[in-house]
Amino acid sequence: MAVSAGASEITGYAEGAQVMRVEKTQGRVDALNDIVYSQVKSATDVRQLHMSLLVPRNNKLKPAIVYFPGGGFTSASWHKYIAMRMALANAGFVVASAEYRTVPDTFPAPVVDGKASVRYLREHAAEYGIDPKRIGVLGDSAGGYLAQMVALTGGEKRFEQGDYLTQSSAVQAAATLYGISDLRNIGEGFPEAVQNVHRSPAVTEALLVNGTAFRDFPGAAIGSDEKKALAASPMGHLSGKKPPFLIMHGSADTLVSPLQSQQLYNALKKAGDRADYVILAGAEHGDDTWYQTPVIERVVNWFKATLGDPQNAPAAPGAAKDKNANL
């Protein structure tokens, strides 16, 4: 709390000043932007994938969260949702926001990238003060799909490609906000006109799974190969060990059916897994409701309860204080 004090208490240079005394309750957070966490090589190109980090400045071992931004499978703007990311960082988490490949790249490219981002954090855990045993994922919309996929494929080696393959991509917590759990029924319960769009070979989930029309391939709807679509969906990866889940959806979502969250929750509970399911009354898809303090606090508090607080850790041998830290 800031408190005004009399200038007479400070001698020499305070005449005419309004003096404040501030209790130090909040630490610093450093922003490390646009780190290249993965390089995807093709025959003719190398694509760099980026992440931005928010790192609380202290010597504690901190849990980490990887945030995957939504974008309809067509974009992955890793600078968005700063309100949520800063709240997590202020609560003591290292927060990574990761870019991933989108359409016209096809499945499993986004999942490969998501898992690579987790491995990157584990490889650089000492550098950023991360506890490698406590990493969670968070995503909204298509990013929620990716958070689910990363969380549910911890033991599936076919998605492990790229660097740091000795590191695990398994996570210990997953939060999905209005995310997609089954690519086959994103519009279920919506008007017939909307469902017809989801039957089109041009809709983004169809492009993600089946690719774009080219030469003698006319494109294919998501329902053209149910087995292939399920294998590309979180609902197709429900066996084995699963981390705790926080599943949130808006009751007024008209872009991604709330059924997407309900069916994931039901499947996890049926298997005896830990899952918390929250419906936001009246919330639409990614509207301002999701930026309100009670919603953000719900997510932050869930991660704190699931992954724990930062823990005291000895300073690294020979570590020296940055002489420019206070500049």
C-alpha cells in the first residue's frame, strides 16, 4: 500500500515533494521476447518458431506454463492474452507463449511444435529457474485443442521430433478455454447452416487433417475419414496416464460448441482422471468475459493448486548478480 508521508522525515532534498512509502509486495517480471525454440527444416527452407517468456526475477525454482494462442488453426499470434500471462507470471510462474505451425501445414505439425516447446523449457530449465517436474499447458480455442493434445500424448513417441529429444514433453497440468476436443463435431448443436460449413472440405479443421486441394486431390471433408479425424483429435488419445485438467467454456459460444468441453470432461471423469469443468454463463467465444479478473484468477488459482508455488533453491555455484539488474 502506498502511504503519503511528510517531507520533513526525509532531509536534504524533499522540500515541496509528496513523499510516498511503498510496501514491496510484488517482485519483478522480465520479458524475453521472440526466442527461437525450434527450427523446422524442409528441403528448401528452415522455419523458425518463436516463443516469448515472462520470467519472475528471483532465485526460486518456479513452475512453468506454456500458453498456446488460438487462431482458428490459421494463425498463432504468440503475443496475445497478456492479461492472463502477466497474472500467471505475477503469481510466480515462468510463462512461455509459443508459436506453432498452422494451416496450410497439416496434422501432426502443431502437436509436434507444442511438444517441442515443452522440451525446450526443460532443456533450459536451469537458465530460467524452472522446476522441470512442474510444467503445465494452457490454450484457448485452437490453442486449447493444442494444450489438450500435448497433455494427452505424453507417451506417444511419434510426435517427438526436432531438438532436445532426451527431454520429456509430458506435462503435469492442462487448462483449456473454449477448446476443441473432437474435430469431427465442432459445430454440433448449432444451426444446420453452421453444421454445413463444418462438412465442407474448405473448413479449417478439414484442411488441418486432410490438407488443401491440389492437382488431382479435390480436398476432403473432416468426416470423410472418421478414423483419421479421431486420431488427430484429443478424444482419440484418452488412454494412459493423464494430467489434471481445467476445462472452461462459455454457455453462449456460437463458434465452438460447448459440447466440445463437456465430452472431454465426461471422458476424463469416466476414466477416473482429475478434471474440473467450469461453464461461464453468457460468455461467448473469446469475448471480454475471458479477460475479467474473476476468470483469470480462477485459472491462476487452479494452476497454483495443481502445480504449487515457487520453491526455495540454492543459487547456482559461482552465480554472480547482474550488475545492470537495477538499471
